[in-house]
Amino acid sequence: MTYITKPQLHHPGLAKNALGFTRRDYEGSVSTLCAGCGHDSISASIIQAVYELELPPHRIAKLSGIGCSSKTPDYFLGNSHGFNTVHGRMPSVLTGANLANKDLIYLGVSGDGDSASIGLGQFAHAMRRGVNMLYIVENNGVYGLTKGQFSATSDKGSKSKRGVVNHDAGIDLVGMALQLGATFVGRSFSGDKDQLTPLIKAGLMHKGAAFIDCISPCVQFNNHVGSTKSFDYVREHNEAVNRLDVITPRAPIRVDYAPGESVRVQQHDGSILSLHKLAELYNPNNRAQALGYLQARQARGQVVTGLLYVDPNAGDLHEAMGTVDTPLNELGEAELVPGAAALAKINAGLR
Amino acid sequence: MAERAKQPRVNDFVVKFANVNGSGSASANGMFARAIIRMGVPVAARNIFPSNIQGLPTWYEVRITEAGHLGRRGGVDLMVAMNPQTWDRDLAEIETGGVLFYDSTKPMPPTRFRDDITVVGVPLTALCNARYELPRERQLFKNIVYVGALAALLGIETSAVQELISEDFAGRQRLIDANFEALQMGYDYVGQNLKPLALQVRRADKVGDRIYVEGNAAAALGAVYGGATVCAWYPITPSTSLAEAFTGYCQDLRTDPETGQARYAILQAEDEIASIGVVVGAGWNGARAFTATSGPGVSLMTEFIGLSYFAEIPAVIFDVQRGGPSTGMPTRTQQADLIGAAYAGHGDTKHPMLLPADPGECFEMGALAFDLADRLQTTIFVMLDLDIGMNEWLTAPFQWDDARTLDRGKVMTHDELEAGRDFGRYLDVDGDGIPYRTYPGVHPTRGAYFTRGTSRNPYARYSEEGSVYVDNMQRLLRKFETAKAIVPAPVVRKAKRKTTDGVIYFGSTTGAMHEALEALEGQGRHLDALRVRGFPFADEVLEFIAAHARVFVVEQNRDAQLRTLIMNEGGVDPAKLVPVLHYDGTPITARFISGQIAQLMAIGSVIEAAE
Ligand SMILES: Cc1ncc(C[n+]2csc(CCOP(=O)(O)OP(=O)(O)O)c2C)c(N)n1
Ligand code: SF4
Ligand SMILES: [Mg+2]
């Protein structure tokens, strides 16, 4: 048997959220990834985020492409419908799912190979259409599942495990998402749960295209000296521009860092993003400035993380299309089928 | 030049217009055809156009046919030669004794004509230059002037044309007046200078309540009635007008009257891969979704089609076929995607196909496809072609039974899950190979599953164990078996006499085939005929083949794709199936079919006699 079911033990001591769910209820099957893989930490953050947001698990749809990263939706939110689609095409499938039912929360999980190579086109178009979703790329700079080839997000000059130097310019998905019109853009690191979990929470609550580029080291193929996606490299070069707390009407604020200057942003659904500024000059409401800042820091070899841009009043694809409030998959004959009388009129117009 | 005084040919001839693309001739030519329909005389009209917007030659062929033959006949009785570029080949196409109509403004040496045809010249350019100032007006009204002239020559009632002008330009009186004037100008010129032709249109009552519509529009309307809410597409001839028609019909019929909101979502995707991805995502999530494309698009979609097959997700693809392979003949017709669609995808895959013969069936099958996709939880292809899709056809009026409901197939509901009903996404509980599915978000703790293209067990859990995989693949075969009985059944047309010869055909070949059967019968050649309307083939198809000694398979591709499918799926002896193939990109004609079959039958009897 290749599938391992997680034993459903009863833990009377486990804390429940307001819906009566424990953290366990948001878990999935046991991960089959390598021990220490960054992707597993991201799954844990997703579980934590949804638990803290007190979302009913079945109201989330999780979709992915193909890769180690794309396998992870099986390892979290076992009570949510999931869809492991084809390589690089998660964005279109998620878009279709979203068109069918605007009432679910859509979480897309992808890899850097999945999104920056084969799926770059679909990544771009989902962003520019403003599909209401949170799209996370678990970025390790390699193709993990096919055993360690460079991916398109590998930085120029970075070295493979076998010592080969990458000569191609790296694709920065954060920069692309900003240019393409994503209305929530963040970057984080799988090794920084405190930064990542609130970002995921905010992204899930955001209306519109939310994107998080999460650097997620591949311990198997890209965690050596000379790689710019290793744990050590990212820790050394990480420049967090802010720390985030998400305040929902239900979940109280949690502060675990030294107080400093903070900005509050109210999102569409009523949630409040409380941003604690770490880089004094950084303003997450300005797309152009964000791009400039990122490029300047990148040139210095720094990895800028945090909530990099948010438009709290963004709209989404459904708004642009003017679709009805009822999810399209709930409409029945009365709303969809014009009937025989309408057809008779059409016939009359075709004679 | 031949004498004009000949026996009149009433309501049975072919007129072909040779024009330059972008000259505005299309609407005038269309009016010509529709005026004849208004006189109660059936027409079969076809556009023959290049893959560009302006400047290249286009043709429009109108077959006037009181007998109601809707296929192409072949040959031209009256050529309206408006394109100097194609003059020589247009002239050559006229049947002996036929008529050439041309713009006689510039004198032409007699060597440019043929002496076995009648030549009718009307100085169209001179007439228009005298009346109109603006070059664009001169160009546009020239088309209406020749329609007026043709009306006088062929006995078409000007009131029928005027009626159409008034309807088409309703509310724009100045345009109506101007078009009336141009029409009259041509009509009067003929009245004063020429005699009517032997080719005549005479009022009849052979149209009945039939409607005149393009297959693409009909299929799009079928999708509306079939409850489709999500459409994702990428422009490609000849399918574009299907998505555009769907957009138009949705705006009219699917806008919430109170809020003005849309009960549909139409997305022009970045390519065909994204189009089918959106369809698969929407289908997975319980909406009825489709894409419209042509061969090149289907090629790009194949990975997703395989996913839809294996993960069992409803999807509908309208494949409006054009001439392949590659870019091939993008504005010509063929039935050459049959094998590609039937087996699209890597690994062992097969997909049901619906094969409409005319716009009436495009509507019916366009709606039915969505029920079948939900019932069979797989991709359903509706195989149109350019001939049906982009030409207006006379067809029986669309019909809808208001008691009909949308058949969503096997969907387990919240209440069933709540009551504790066992849910295994790929469990064959009914023995028909079709499992139950749940819509995402249905229940807080039951019914969720992980959809994947990877092998899995009946409870949707990843498994690459050989026996689990094989069981699942066998179940998919059972499901395909179930499909046999629910795709549209074939239609059989018995010969007047008992015969051991049969013929199988499908789709846009139908009109020409029926006419060919009549012609063959006139020669004493009798064939039973079977029209295939669905894949997988119903048992009747194989029974029909078994009941005949020889079966011709008539289709519009080089490689006899339907014949191959029949051999492959039915284990039929290839020697029994005689291919009759037409694939030059023009719609197949009755003359071609009857000629080929007559010849093959004659050879057959020579061989028999020698044996
Ligand atoms: C069409 C297609 N081409 C190639 C593959 C093989 N393939 C599977 S995963 C993968 C790369 C995955 O890389 P990434 O998205 O970065 O995921 P990771 O494993 O690194 O998390 C490739 C090339 C495939 N599954 N499908
Ligand atoms: S190969 Fe790399 S990406 Fe894949 S599971 Fe192992 S560590 Fe993670
Ligand atoms: Mg990767």
C-alpha cells in the first residue's frame, strides 16, 4: 500500500477554534517529501493560518500543478477538495473552478518550475485577470521532483550541487506579479513561520489575485554552498521590510515582536492588516516604489521579504465580468434555460 | 456565343459569385440567397474564403434547389465574375451551356470568353460611377446593383429583396432608401437592355417552417439551452463564431433581468491549453463548461483531455474541423480530426463524440453534450466542420421541451453524505462504470477527496499497484461501454430494393450523400445507408456492417478515419469497408459520391464476373 492514512487519534487536550475544529482537523495525509524539505514547513503554516482564521476546511479548494511542491495539498486540509492538475497549468484550472463557484476560497500551490518555466504564461494571465485566490510558489530554485535541474528562478551565477554555474538570468516572480497587476504580493521564507503564517492569512482573506513567493530550500538538491536558495544563504541575506498581523473580527491580535511604527490596512472582507515597519522607508501601497526597492536590494544580493504590496480595495475577475451573486454551479433550469417560448422567437428571427 | 433561347431551368441551378475579400459583397450575396428562400425555394449556400481579411479572392456558391438538396452539387450554371484576378478559372468552371455575368464597363476582347456559354454584361462600375461620388459608396452599392440585375435576369421578386433590406436596416431609413435605389438601378438596366435568362426562380412552397442559420450559432444556442455557464476559448477559424455567438446569446438570454448581472462567465483565454484548463476546473467544480476550437487547438489540449478522461471530469469541446494537418487549409472544410479527437491524450484514452449533420443537430447535440459530459464525467466532443459551422443552412426549427431538466449525473449531495452514504470517488457502485462525485465545499467533514491524474484506488487515494490500476482502467472501459447506448443512435435509410451493399457516412456529408443515393438509385444501384451520429459506435453500426457484403464509407479526409475507427473499435474485416474519400477542402458533392460509388460498383461487378 503506497498510501499512509494518518491515525485519527483523539486528543481531548487539543485546543479548538471557534468552529470547534482542532488544528488536526486541518491536517492532511502524512507527507512523503524528504525530511527537512522547506515545502513541509509551508504546509504547516497553511494549516496554522486556516486554523487561526477559523475557516471551515471544506470551504477551501486547494489546487496545484506537478512537482514536490504541488504534491503538498495532499498533506494539508484533508477535509478540503483538492486538485493536483497538470504541470504548469494550475492557474487555468483554478480560474475555471473560481468561475464556477465564487463562494469558495481558492488556494493555489505551485513550484518554481511549475510557475516560472512551463507555467509562466498561465501564472501571468491569472495575475493580470485578478482571479480571487492565494497563489503560493514554493520556490527552491530547482526541479525537485525530477532530481535537481536548475529552474528559471535560479539566480545567475548560482551553483548546482554538481558545481555547474547557472548562466541564465533568474526570473523574479514577485517582480512579475507586481508588473502584471497582482493586488497582494508578498515574499517569505519557509524557515520563518512567524512571518509566513500571517502572510498566508492575509493572502487568503484578500479579494483579488494574491501572490506569495516563498523561498523553500530543497534539502536534497539545492541546499549547498554556492546556492542562493539554501537555508544559510536566505537567512544571511533576508531583509524583512515588515512584520504582519492579521486581525479578523473573530481572531484577536497577537503581538510577539518589539513594538515599532505600524500601519493598519483594512481589507475588503473587514480584516485588518497591521503592518509593523522594519524598513522605515518601505511603503506597501505603492506598486512602482515596491518594484524599485526590490530591484535595488536584489542588485545588492539581498532577499526582500514581507508584505510587499497590497491594494486593499482591489476587485476580482467576477467583478469585472459582472457575474450574478449566486455561484454559477448553483444555477438551475429556471435561471439557465430560456425555454421553448424564447426559442420560438429565435426561430422566427431566422426565417 | 451560344443562343440564349433555351428551355428554362426552374429552381434547379447553381450560381457562384466570385468576389474580392473585403469588398462588402458578403451581405449582398447573402441577401440574394435569402430572397430566394423568401420565395419558398430552398437554397444551399456556401462561402469559400481565404485566410485573410482583405484583398484575396472569395467565392459564394448558391445552389437553388426546389428538390431540397442541401449538399453541394458540383459545377456552376451562372458565374457572377466580379474578380478580374480569378477570371480565367471562374470562366473555366461554368458548365457548358451555362451563363457568365460580368461587369462590362471595360470592353473585353472576345478571346477572354468561351463560345459554349451565354455571356451577360452589365456596366456595373459605369452605373455606379455615374451615380455615386465616394469610392466606398461606389464599391458597396455595386454589390446591390448586381443583385438587382440578377433579380431581373433570374425572375427573383424585388419585393423579396426589399423586404430583407427593410429588416436588415430597420430604423435606418436613409440606408433603406439608398439600397432600394441601387437595387432598382440594376433591375431597370436589365429590363431596358437585356432579356431574362433560361435559369429562373419561381415562387414555391418548399421551405416550410425551416430556419436558415449557421451551425456555429446553432451549437452556441444549444450550449445555452444545455445549461453551460462557463466558456473559455481562444480565437481560431472556423470556431471563433461559435464562442462569439454564445456571447451574444448569453447577453440576450442569460442576463438577470433585475440586476443586469451575468449568469455566465466567458473568458478569452491566453491559449487553448488555458481554455481547456478553465473548462476542466469549472467542470470539476460543478459548472457546465465548454470550449470551442479547431484541430490545432485540440492538439494543444490533449494533456488536459487525458486528465479529464482519467480523473473523470466533465468537459465539452466543440471541434469545428478545418483542413489539416498543421495550419493546413485553415479556411477549408474537412472531417479530419476524428481519430485525433477520439483518442486524444497519451496512454489509453478514448472519448465520446457527437457528429451533427446540420445546424439543427448542432443545437440538439450542443445541448445534449452537457448532459452526457455530466453523466459520463468525461470530455465529450461535438464534431462540427467548417461547412456546417460557418455556412448558413436551411434546417428544421429548433425545438425544446420545457419539461426537460438538466441531467447532472451522479452527484452525491450533502444530505446523502450526512446520512452516512458510503462515498468512494472512483467506486463503481452501479456496475455501469460511472462513479459518484461530490462538488467541492459540499460537506464539512465528508465527501472531500483529492483529484489527481495519478493512479489511485476507488477511494481516490494514490496507488500505483498494478491490480488497482488495471481495475480502474477496466472500469473506464465499462463506462465507455455505457456511453454506447447514450450517445445519439445511428439513422438507417433503407434502399427501395433488397441489397447487399451499404454505405456509412456522417456529418456534413449527409446532404450530398442523400442526393447521391437518389442518383445511384436512378442508375439501378441500390444501397442501404447508415448515418453515424455518435462514438462509441452503437451496436446497430456493427450489425449494419454484418448485414451487408460490402459497405462504402464516405468521409472527408485522406486516411479514411471513420473507417479506421470502425475497424479498430468493431474488429471489422477491412476488406469489407470500401473507402470513398474527398479531402480537397471543398465540401463533398453528390456528383463526387455517386460517381465514385458507381465506378467502384462497376469494378466490383467486373471482378465478380471474372471470378
Ligand atoms: C508536461 C510535463 N513535463 C514534464 C513533467 C516532469 N516534471 C514533473 S515535476 C517537474 C518540475 C517540478 O519543479 P517545481 O515546480 O520547481 O517543483 P519542486 O519539485 O521543485 O517542488 C517536471 C519537469 C511533467 N510532469 N509534465
Ligand atoms: S527533492 Fe527537494 S523539493 Fe523534493 S521533497 Fe526532497 S527536498 Fe523537497
Ligand atoms: Mg522547485
